[in-house]
Amino acid sequence: MKLVSYEYAGQRGLGKVVGERVIPLNQVLPELPRSMAALLAAGAEVLAQVERVQVDDEALEFTQIRLLPPVTDPQKYLAIGMNYKAHAEEAARNGVPIPKSQLWFNKQVSCLNGPFDPVEMPKVSDKLDYEAELGVVIGKRCRHVSVAEAASVVAGYLVCNDVSVRDWQMRSPTFTLGKSFDTHGPIGPWLVTADEVPDPHNLMMRCWVNGELRQETNTGDMIYNIWEQIAYLSTVMTLEPGDILATGTPAGVGVGFDPKRFLAVDDVVRIEVEGLGYIENRVVAEK
């Protein structure tokens, strides 16, 4: 399934994408939770109800709605740094040491943004950068998950842009500030359930800036694969339904060029992951 969060006529709800239309799930199933995290937490029986819903006269056109982040209320949005070898090498050229283990940081959930909403150029920096990433959404509350079990706790996948403010990223020992400016977490366009992604480690991922291809890789090039990431994190903390994990970006980010190629106002960043769709965001000046 492809599941969305959307806004229509001033109301927010969950939808199921069928072809070019969106079924308003909260109208068809009034007892259904109104947030994606709560829907995932409700479990397999409720998701099976959603699976059975068919298109009817209440279905909406995409032109009628505004797509929101598929998960609007995660408890955690975590991202791994330097998880593709070529990106780690370009980061090292900018003085960032290559980590000897998984390097995780928070993106504060207040940075979440819709798949086609504008991204703000901060008033305090012009070092705005893009990072194409495959996002993983947790589907079951879990702790101490083994690598072998990790696939069973995944609800599905989406496209992420780990927007980064590079000078603020390097102001402290952790990356959180430079990764958490408002609007700097566009994700989407929908949550593709795990059953529709046979191998998340064999997906082409690309990023364009103003139509110019900047990043291109296969998710099989990750240093630490998704199952290893989940096992590592769940050693430390409980992962909850709706939690988002951004699994790393490949080479080709703006800071990796010489001279550097940071984003400017009116630039358009498009990120596409095979089988998951794309997100596209224009840079606007912060008001």
C-alpha cells in the first residue's frame, strides 16, 4: 500500500493511494486513528482493514489535497551520518573524521516538512545543502532487535531530504542543530508498506538540483545496512511505531564540490528513490 497524510478543506486525515486518487480513510473507516503513527501502532488487523478498502465516489484527486509528511507525529527522527563510502571520503576532505562505528544524530521532529512544501534558507546562514536518503519507518514497538529480526519491525519506506546547514552542523560535537532548522525535514510523498519493497538494499536513488543530477547511487552501497542500523539503535533505545530512520546519503552533496555548491533561493531539489516516488522542494527565504 501507499499511505499518505493529507490536508483537505481545512481537515487533516489519512489516505490510501490507488492509482491517481486518494481514498480518505477516516471517512470510509471513521474509527480509524487520524495519525500515521497511531495507525501503525494499532497493528496488523487494522492495517488489513485498510488494505481491503476500495476506491469509491469519496476518493480525492491529488489536485484537491495538500500532501503532508506521511508521518506527522513521530517520536523520533534519527539519521545516520557518512553511511556511504564515497560520501564519507568527501566529508573527510572537509575535515570531518570518518567514524569507526555507526554515527547517529537527531533531526528534531519540528523540522518535518511536506514532500512538495518549500524549504527555508535560514536568515543566519547561506550554507544550505541537500542530502538524498532512503527513509525507514518503524512499525512495531521494539527493543534489542537482532539483525535477523530487524525486517519484521519495519512498516515501510519513504524518501527523505536530510537538509543540512553546514556551518551550524559543525558548531558543536553533534550535528543536531545544523540538521534541525524548521522546514529542513521534507519526507514523502507517501509511506510505501514493506510488503511492496522486496529488497530495500537494491533501490536506485537520485537527486537533482534545478534539473542537474547531483547524486546517484544504489542503496546496496550502504556501509551499514538497514537491519544493522535497527539492531544497533534498538540496543540503546526503544523504537516506536512511526519513528523515522534516515539511512545515509551518497556522494554529491553541495559541500563536497570544489568550489562548494550550496543551495540558493529559488533552487529546486528533487529526490527520487526507485519504487517510492519523489519529493520536490523549492528553496525560499526565511520570513
